Amino acid sequence: MGGLQLDVEPRRARVYVDGWLVGVVDEFSGYYHHLDLPGGPHRIELVASDYDLLLVEVVVSPNRTTTYRGSLNHR
């Protein structure tokens, strides 16, 4: 298992991993908050009303936490 930390605006955006809703950005943001995922490639979708979808491909390394930084484009 590895970790994925999200530093993304808006923090209320819904987070989907490999097609499954796992929560909102705010739950996986900050030093002690991350999403536990199996090592390997994952497809992350970030969705918020009035914003364009943000689609990210990440590779999670076992026993490490990866941070993704970005923002959704406001419509």
C-alpha cells in the first residue's frame, strides 16, 4: 500500500479512484491526511459543480506518499 495526498482546489471536489467515489479533496489534504491505495497506476477523477472535470493518472509507490497539486478550471 501507498498514499496519495491531494492539494487541489476546490477542496469540496469529489474524488473518484478507478471509477469509485472515495470522498472529497479536503479528506485527503494536509500532512496527516492521505488516501491509502495499492501500489501501481490509478485513474483519479476530480469533480465539482461549475468546474471542468480534472482527470489525472498517478502511480502510487508502495510505502510512500505521493502528492498531487492542481486545480479545476472554473467554467
